[in-house]
Amino acid sequence: MIKEEVFILAIESSCDDTAAAILKNDKVLSNVVARQSIHEEFGGVVPELASRAHQQNIVPVIDVALKKANVAKEQLSAIAFTQGPGLMGSLLVGTSFAKSLSLALNIPLIAVNHMHAHILAHFIDEEGFDKPVFPFLALTISGGHTQIVKVNDFFDMEIIGETTDDAVGEAFDKTAKILGLPYPGGPLIDKFAKEGNPKKYPFTKPKVDGLDFSFSGLKTQILYFIQKNVAQNPNFVEENKNDICASVQQIIIDILMEKLKLAVAETGITQIAIGGGVSANSGIRETLKNAENKYGWKTFIPKFEYTTDNAAMIGIVGYQKFLHDKFENTKVVSKARIEF
């Protein structure tokens, strides 16, 4: 479907953030996120509370997105929404709203895979940010996923490596919990790591064949390390917090980089893009940037606001699908687990 001006309303509600964005072609006019602070007291996302908060947030968030973009709902060309993967209750809120509004406005409905969106966020037209050229490798790292994906085209992607157990974001969050840091702990580890010595406490890398990852053993290793040292010195964590965080972050970076180097060697592809919430980590971003000179790679690091869950990334996939007439009817359903 070729139109000179395509206005996409994008909705993202896969976890605990209610987000809406308006795109004009591949340019973001507004990108609004309502974060849910209620989960902090529980140390993690409570699915039932998340879906209730989405119901409260979705109308005002979309209203603000339209007003910020200065776009009337009658101007919209299509509605894109996250179909999955994610928390079923949360997904249902976004899916139901998208279906209802597309019927009311009589415009196309576009279903988006959340993980594809993290990868294709690099194709948002953003000043100062280059777009990768196909084929490229994408490292998607978040609280629920750790994948190396070979991206041949907008709609042709292949997972060539993934975690066999826990995701990298889980390793960060569980480490933070062991250290007594509040949820979400990943950003705090990043913050303290900047002041610490990454070589102070050497952790061992898990041995996993091929391009796959494993983080459950590392989590256990960190737990036993903390327990052993706290038994000897009850103030161990407080006295060494920066060094512990720096050492944990360094081993995680080493694990990711080892597999990326192997993926480059196996595929011959030297264009590397990262995406997902954990790609907001400053240590990972810096290491990947340094890899350009060190290994001769071309690396693509998304704008910070497009790393964590957001609707702009849903919108860019929606725009590409719009151009290729990839629409859904109202029988489309949310999927907590979805085929990649």
C-alpha cells in the first residue's frame, strides 16, 4: 500500500509499561510511555497488577501521543500493536484496544512481534543514527530474551543463538536482589559498576556449545560468592559494592562478546546491532562501540529511548508491514509465546 504520508498509531503493552507512539512514515512524531511504579515494592512485575494498570493508562497515553504529534485520529492510516511475546493479561489490553479502534476508524490492523521490533528499531529515521544494511547480526538482550539473530530482511530473520535457560536481564536483576538493591536492579548495577574495578573478582564463564548462552550457573556462582564472603564479613557487600557490580557486569559483557565474535566468524557478517532493555547498559554500549576499531565491525546502538519497551519500535515495524500490505483481521489474538 503506497501512500505519501503514512500515519501509524503504535501500541505496546507486553509487560509493565503502557506505551503509544505516532509515526509519520519512518519518523517518530511522539513516543509516550507510562511506567508502573507499583511493582517496585514486590521486587518484580506482578502480572495482574500490570494488566489493571494498562487498563487505567491506555486511553490517556494514546490521547497524549496524538496531541503531542498534533495528529487527529481521523488522519491515522493504520494501528500497530504488540501481539506477543509478553504477559497475556497485559497483551490483551493493548490488543483489544487496537482491534476496537481499528474497527471504529475503519483502518487496517497490524500485529507486531515485540522481539522483531527491538531489532527493527534501528530503522527509525533519527538524526545522527545510521541504519544497518542487510544482512546484519542483531544481539537482542532483555529481561526475558537473549538472542543472536541473523537479519536478512525486514521479514526474514533467523535465530542462530539463544539462551538455554535465563536471560541476561535476569542475571542482572537477580544479582541486584542478592546484593540487596531495589527493583529494577539492572540500572543500579550499571551505575555502581562505573566506580568499580571490573577485574577485582574474576567469575568463570559458562561452557556452552555454539552460539547459545547460559546464565543460570553464573547466577548461582554469584550467590555462593556473596554468601561465602558475607559469612566472613557481614559488611562485605556494602564495602565492595562498586567492585562487585563492575566484576559482574564485566563477566556478562565477556560472555556476550565471546558469542558475538564467534557469530561474526561463522557468518562473515560484520554489521552488529543491539536491542532490548539491557542494551541500555553503558558498559555493553561502550564495549560494542570499541569493537568497531578493535575488530573492524560496524556497530549500531539504538537511541536510549528505543532500548527499553516503547511503542516507537512497534510503529516502525507497523510502517514496514503497511508498505507490504501485511494486515490482520479482528480474529487476531494475543500470544504470550509467539513463533519468532
